Amino acid sequence: MKIVLAGLFSITIAFFGDRLLTFLKIPEPVRVGLLVPVVEELVKIYIALLLQLSPLYVSSIFGLGEGIIEVICSQNEPKPVLFWAAFLLHTILGLIYLSPLLLTFKISIAIIGHVLWNQGILYRNKSVK
């Protein structure tokens, strides 16, 4: 139960962080393409570390939550694709934390991977010019 609450807490913090960045009128390419991935990865790993939980499980629960939010909020994309993309992305990013690398490298790799993913989505949606 603790792992589920940690995942839900992390998705809640990330969601409100995104809303704050939107309120501050940060342009979408910067917000979605850079800042949101950094916030999400840092929130997930630090909540996992603080509560002494597996970052993989926290990331997976986070991905489930993000997938549900994507399904609820999207009006264009096929909803199953959005759900599975969010869940699988965050689970794969969570797998990085199982590696024997230093924590700083793991966080950096997860952030870079997440930024690249989001940049690809922005490019596909033509938000990046």
C-alpha cells in the first residue's frame, strides 16, 4: 500500500508542478520538452529514496497514474496508446535505477531519456519549430 501511495503522491506533485508551469506561461516546448521530465524524474526518485521504496515500482505506479490522466484529458490520440505509452515509458525509466551506476548517473540517464521522449512527441505533434 505504501508503494501505491508513493506513486500517487509523486504523480500529484508532478501534476501540480505542470499546472504551475502552465500558469507561469512557460512555452509548451520548454515546459513539456524539458522542465516536466526533470520535475517528474526528480519527484519519483526522491520520493522512492525518502520512503525507502523501489524506484522501479514508484515509477510504474507513476506511469499508471499518468496514463489515466492522459486518457481522461486527451481528445485526439487513441486512448489505449496514450495509457500504455505513459505506463511503459515510466516503467522503462524506472528500470534504469536497477543498474549499478552511481545515483547521479541514473537520474541523469532517466532525465535525458524522458526529455528525448517528450521532444519526440512534441516534434510529432509539431509543437517544436
